[in-house]
Amino acid sequence: MQKTALVPYAHLPGAHHNRHILTSTVDVFGTAHWLLAERAPQPGADVPPFDALVVSVHPDGSVELTELNAVRVRWPQLDRLPDGGFVVAAARTLRDGDANQVQIFDPLGRETSTFSVGDAIEHLLVDEAGHIWVGHFDENPIGIRRWSATGELAWTSYCARIPGLFDCYALNVSGTVAWACPYTDFPLVEIRPDRTDKPVRVWSNRVRGAEAVAVHGERVAFYGGHGKEMDRLAHGELTEESVEPTEVGLLTLPDGSAPRRRRVVGRGSRIYVQAEPFTAWGVFDLSG
């Protein structure tokens, strides 16, 4: 089976390796971010507010540091807003409607607002217009929703006729468009909420269990799967109604080894992968 190696993309500077990595992501403009704390969160129901550091590595290699004041999330999701601020959200909430689940920080690291988007966040990705896309997993099967940075619900997959949407396995946000591949039917879904004609398009798909998707023109790639297909990279072509498979291979780390424990982020034609110990991102680009 053909192997495709990730290309090294961004590294956390060594000066910050002594801090605990809470989470990491790559934003819609291609900048990698690490959310760091002095120590790992302690067991217990509540998290005392703590200061955190965001280390941002831009595509040109330059590094930017932002101190966030009074973070209150144990297991966070992170992304950057177009104005230079950040959104930090708790993937799990202890109570419904937790008004502090999502924290919005300005470019100076000061909290400006908080709101709730619902428990069981699988993916949180900000688009170029500053909308916050949230995909949920099946412990709270409310699908995919788009929020404003002030906590206003701007779009929901409810009544969007997406078949079998119980768990948002894969979500890709690029520009202001989202692509998804949800459980149970695993269709490929294109979401353009601002388009009056066909804001949602659905293609049937035979690739099951992918955790990331990349799209470039009429070409698509699915990464991941269940069991032995964990490192699968499946390619396909879009027809009018379906994704037609073309080839299947494996996606590896730059040295040829399997990533195993990893984070993944889908952005347009790119799939970013970060393997344990989570200090480096690699990239697969379908357009390359």
C-alpha cells in the first residue's frame, strides 16, 4: 500500500517545552497555535482561573506570544479570531447552559465575553469572517452549528437534511465554507450558510470513519478510520451525487512512522496532523 509522508509544518519553540500543552491547532490563515499552562490541570470538578500562554508560529516562521488571563477550562478547544483575539472552549461541560463554557479573549489576552454552545464539542474551528463552527460528538447529538464571536447562533444543521448526523467525525473550515463527514452514514457535506441557493450539498460516500477530510476542486481525501484503518488516506473524485473512490494508501509522519495518538485539523485542501508529544505539526496538501 502506497505511503504518503506528512511534510513538516510548524514546531513549538524549544524554550516553551517545559510548559504543559493544553491543546494546539492551526487556524484558517495557516498559523499554528499552542495553548500552554505552567502545569497539567488537577483532578476535581472546578478549575480555578489560571493564566495561560498562547505560542503562535506563523507560516513565515515568526513567533508571537499572547498571555490569556483567567482561563477556566480544563480540557480546552482553541482557535484564533481574525482580529487577533482567541476563543477557548470547554469540550465538556458539567451542567447544561454553562455560561462560561466559551471564553472570548481580545488581542491583549483579556476576556471580553462568555457564552455556551453545548456539551460534547468534537471540533471548534473559526472561519475567515470570525464565525465559530462547532461540531458535536454523539453524547450531545445536536450536529453542526455556526456561532458569532458574541455568542449568537448563526446557523444550525437542524432541519438541514444531512443524513445520519449523530456525530461530527470530521469537520473542515476554510474561507467561510465548511465540509463535514458525519456518523452514521458518513456522507461528504458542503455547508455554505450565506448562499441562498443550495446552502447544503450532500454526496454519498463509501469511506467510513474518517476523522479529517480535505477538498480541492473535484478531488477529496479522507484521513483515518476504525481499527486497522486508523492511518488510512483514501482519495476520491466528486460526481454529481457521490464520492467515487480512486485510491487508498497510508499517511505517515515525515520519518515514515505511524502517528498513533494525534490531533488533526482540516483546512481546505490541507490536513494538519500533530502526533504525541504534540510539539510539531505536519501537513498533507491535496493540491500539491
